[in-house]
Amino acid sequence: MDKSFKLTILHTSDTHGCLLNEDYSHNVRVSSGMNIIANLIKSQKTKNTILIDTGDAIQGSPLLYFHQINQHKYPNPVAAVFNYIDYDYYVPGNHDFNYG
């Protein structure tokens, strides 16, 4: 009984809160950001695809610093983006514990 199928694993890591392709320090657009990665994922994801992020996503950008200070007022922007992209698994990284 040969029931083989193709399994694709898409993986992201160390995005450090870069949700948009903006470098806020220099006020320029860059070629990275979850908005760009989301389009790549959507174009590659099929029925037999597992999407995994292995951490260091919720720390490291001005947006996430703002969220940490105001977290009781706003939902977590990384969680919102990851839910929108429809990740299957998330493994916390060491920087995901920076705020406790």
C-alpha cells in the first residue's frame, strides 16, 4: 500500500517584531518584514504544508516596545499577524521571554 504524499515545511525565525518593511531608524523601506513574508507564504502554502515559527518574534522593534508599554490597551500585533497568516506551530525563542 503506497500512500505517499508531498509534505512541505515552511519555517520562519528571528523576525524580531519586524511586521512591516520599514526601517524606523532611517525612515526607509526595506526588503523584509512580515507583510512581505506573508505574501511569500500565501503563494507557497498548499494543503500539505506545515508553517512553523521558531521564536524571537515578540521583541526587537519599536512597534513591539510600544506594545509592551501599552499591552493592556491593544492586542499583541505579532499574534494578530501570525493568526492572519495561519501558522500551525510556534516555538518560543529566548528573546520571547525578555519581558517576562
